[in-house]
Amino acid sequence: MQRGGIAAAVGLGALLVYLTTAGGSLATEDAVAMYEEGKAILDRGAVSVPASVSVPQWRGENGAYYTPFGIGQPLYDVPFIAAGRVVTRVTGITLGTPDAIPKACVALGSAFAAAAAVAFTFLLGLELGGRTRGSVLAAFAAAFGTLLWPYSKFGFNAAVTAAALSGGVWGFAAAVRTGRTGLSIAGGLLLGFALLTRHEMALAASAACVWLWLEKGTAAIFRKKRGQPSEVASSHTVSAVPIFRKKSRLSPFSAACGISAVVACAVAAGIYNAVRFGGPLSVGYTPAYSGAGFAGLTLSPAGAIFLYSPPAIAVVLLFRVRRQAAGQLLLAVCVILAVYYGLLDDWLGTRSYGPRYLVPILPLAVAPLALADFRSRLRRLAIVSIVAAGVLVQMPAVAVDFSRAGIHAGQPPADEREYSWKWAALPVTSREAARLVPDNIRFIARGQAPAIDRNAATLQQKVDFSLDLWWLYLYYLGVLHRGQAVLIAMAFLGGGAAAWAIADRSARTEAVQYEDP
């Protein structure tokens, strides 16, 4: 199997698992607001939203209400909203509200975006010089050992931005290696879409464009270490030392095409902002900067990145390939975004499961795991332990909804939770999962469950005793029989496991490998 096929296999494997563990509802008010904007685009060709999902500060100059987010996520939601309406019309299933199935489809859309980010993690590992099998491991770690897994369940923009950012970075890196104009344009469009989804991605896109322009027409000639014959190293060689530079395959025209794609998306973002709030740089709010995020995103129990995504420690390996073009690109993007989020006063340490703002850079941070050295038993144990710890950390947030768990626990106001371990997302969701998992196993085994509250306003309130899994919801609501629900879950999980097994077996036989330094 070629590397593109392996990338497709790891993406499919992640997708099938994500679809198994999807919740089927929009878990945040922000996600609902973007859903409403997607509906407005589909129904009215407009971007305004009902006042009920906006706030007075987000009211535009024309008196209409908007969201403060980019248009990327609503545009991404449109086909999923349309698909949900088709399903509702064909099956007649509404689950109490006409928007229930379209909203579920939008939530499932995040699974597709997160799976794409996993595939790009594999490709980025190769661009950094990793072995094919090491890149499969990096993709697995990103898929299930980081916050990408819990955020594959939400209809918010974290997963979509992660896919667009990682895909854009890979496109630029691959364009420099191959000189292909199409990859440069694709990378630019993806980075532009990331910019259209989250405004601060303009920083990452700008850094990538500068890097691409500097790399045009230049590429390092490498010499092997002492005792090895000199040769021009491939882009996947990390054990060589640069001795001089020569003209590369990337032409100035190709670089200009990629940069132009980013610029076109930036212009579109400016027009979108001007239509809503009267100016190309007006987004409906002004962030506050205090530097509180540096401690919050590294030390706090509510948002420490290495607590909620242990495999992200692999980002330090980027310094090992800092002289390599692709390594410089990934390092620049990770550092720029990490510094920006660290400067924020509102670093979302209490209103999300872990550091939500950092989710888009996780594929870039975990991709260097492909460079890990497995020759030492101690190193293998350390790597396996880090990945396993990451998987365990994600499981509570996959099993139960963080917001609902906090409400059940009676959590105090947000300002009292930022540095409190008791009220941090991980222990709160872990306690909720420990309560609900045994109950739901018993309900499934016995074929009995508590009566649902049909008068409740939301799906989760109707089946408040359920784990946050769509097929369990449908079983408790009587849409699926017990056997059907379990069979669906087993089929998806089995298919995901098979896809990962195929990717790993194919990676074992891949011929091109890098030499450990």
C-alpha cells in the first residue's frame, strides 16, 4: 500500500471510532450559534442569526445579530444540515424537534474533520523524516491520545480548524519537497479556510506564507554522518548535516500561487467582517491580553496541555529537526499560536474540557512522535506509556458530556474553578463516568432502563441517565432495539480496528525509512 493509502486507512480507522463514540448533539451554545448561521446560509443566503443565540455586543451596524466566529464552520455545517433534513424527511424521525437530526448530523461532521486531521498527522510525520510505522503511531496518538478525540464529538470549530491547519501545513511542506503547484495551492486554500474559521489562524497562515516564500528556489544538500557516503538526502532524511544549498523544485510561481490562495481567503474574511460589523478587522469582540494563559495552559488542572494531551510532549522533537525545512514550519506555527493563546486573559480554563484553544495545533505537536527512537526498551516503554496515558485521559470526556457532568456535580462559578483540582474537567468527568458506565452496562445487559422524560427540552435531558453515545440515545428512545444498537457499535469499532491493523501492516512493509541519528 502506498503512503497515500496508509493515510486514508488511518483516517478511516479514526473516523469509524469517532462515529462510534459520537454524542449526536451540539454540546455548546457557540456550536448552536454556528448551526443557526449555517441554517441561515442554507435557507436565506444570509449570515445573520436569531437574537436568542447572539448577544447585544454582537449586533451589527445594520441591526441584525451575528456570531463573533469565522464563516468557515457554518459553511462546513451546511451539507450536514442538508443531509439531516433529508434523513428526517425520509425516515420521519424527529426525536421531538424538527432540528434534532440536522443538529446530530452537524455534530457528526466534527468526526469527519477530526479524522482528516489524523490523516494529516501521518503525512506530517513523513514530511519530518519519520518512518512510516512511526508516523502511523503518531497518527494513533493524535487520534486517541489527545483532545482531538473528545472534540470530534462537538459541532464546534476546534476539529475543523485542526484539519484545515494541519492540512495546510502539510500542503506547503509537501510543495517545497516536490515542487508541485497543486500542493501549494491546496495548502494555501486549507490555511485560508483555517483563517476563515478562527480569526487568529491569520497568524499561522502568515508565518506559513513567509516560510514558503523563503523556501522557494532553495533546498538543502545534505552529507551523511562520518563514515557514510555523501549524497543528496531525501526530504525524509533527518540524520544528515546540511553543507550547502541549491535551487529547489519549488518555483517562485508555485510559491506565489499558494500565498495568493491564502490572501484570497483573507480578503474574503475581511469582506465578511465588514458586512457584519463595519470593518475588515472587526469581529464582534476585542480579546483581553494579560498573559494568564501561559500558566493556565501549562500548569493549571483545568487547562494544562500535557495533562489533557500527554503525547503533545513530542513537540520537543521539533527542535531535533529545526534545521529541516518542514521542522522549521511546524515549529514556527506551534510557537506562534502557543504564544498567542498564552497571552490571552480568557484561555478557557473552565468552560471546556482541557485547553480547547490548543486543539488545532495538536496534530502538528504530535506528528514528531514519528521520529521517536524505538531501539531502546526504556524508550519504547516511555512512548507506549505516554500514548496510553493520553487515551485514558480522553475516555471520561468521550463517555460523558463535560458540561452536563459539571452541572450534576454542582460546580461553583468559573472564577473559583481555574486552579481547583476538584472542579477541573478531568476529575469531574471521571467521577460522572464512574457513576454512569456501570449503570449503562446494567441497562444494556438487562434490556431495561429508567423511563425517559419526554417533556424535557433537550435530548440529553430526556435520557439524563445515558452515556453520551448516539446509539445508546436511540436505544433508550425506542428508535433502535438493544441488539441493533450494540451491533452498530460493534460494527463501527470492528471496522476501525481493522483499518488501523491494515495501516500498521502496510507500514511494516514500507520500503523507505529514515536512519536514526
